[in-house]
Amino acid sequence: MDKYSNPENKECVNTVLFAELVAPEDEPKYLADQRQLILSAQQQIGFINADFLAPIPETRTEWLTIIQFAQEKILTTI
């Protein structure tokens, strides 16, 4: 992994964060949709990383989807 694709190099990364409340009965569809979103993101130029995180009882009620891309200015210098 070079310095441009390393998520630890914050100056080179754009992060998109989605936070959503999901009813328990809708979780299977939500997870399938998020997997599709991440698969689509992986096909994009500059894709670095993606993940989704389940709610944490009594701490965070939302599902989180996190997608990271290299900044455009970095992509044009590679």
C-alpha cells in the first residue's frame, strides 16, 4: 500500500459517512443494500476502503457505513 492509498494518511482521503436507523425486521434488506453500495464503491477510481458497523446497544443506535476515497488532487499525481 502506497502513502496515497493508506487510510492513515488523512490529508489524502475523503471519507463519506452514512448513519441510518434501521428497524430490526429491515436489517437483512439493509445489509444487502449496503453490500451492494460497497461493491459499487469498490469499482470507482480512488476507492480505498469501506465498512459498515452495527449499532452498539446503549451507545449508538444507528448503523454506520463508511467509504473512503483518495482525493482528486492525489489521483491526478499518481
